[in-house]
Amino acid sequence: MEKSIRERVLEAICEVNDEIMENQDQDLLLNDIIDSFDIVAMMVELEDAFEIEIEAEDVTPDNFRTVDSIVEVVERVIKG
């Protein structure tokens, strides 16, 4: 069975920081799980994993604050 977008997003972002897996329901920035460097690295991983291009205006702290918000960004880019 094909993996869901959420599962694929988790795989990609956990390549950058594996602490995300145990903290999926947390505010990743507020709880110091990720920082701005992680956001850039996650963007690169997501672009590679999904063969997409995330626009600079989508690379904001709010869009990378939670796993759900990251999934929403990826879904929005995929749908165009």
C-alpha cells in the first residue's frame, strides 16, 4: 500500500531531526525541537522527497511549527 503524504513528510523531516517523531503533536519551534537551520534542511528534504519546489514565502516559522502545518504546506504545493 502507498504511504500517505503525512507518513512521507514524517520520513523526510525525521532525516533532519529524529526528535520530531516523538514530538509530533508539539510546537516544534516553541519547544526547541527545531530551529531555523532545521527548517531550511527540512524544506530541502521535502522538495527531494516529493519532487516539488517550496516557494520562499512558504518557508515561515508558522508553516513549520507543527507536523500538521508542514503536511499542509506540502499538500498545498502538490495541489498547486
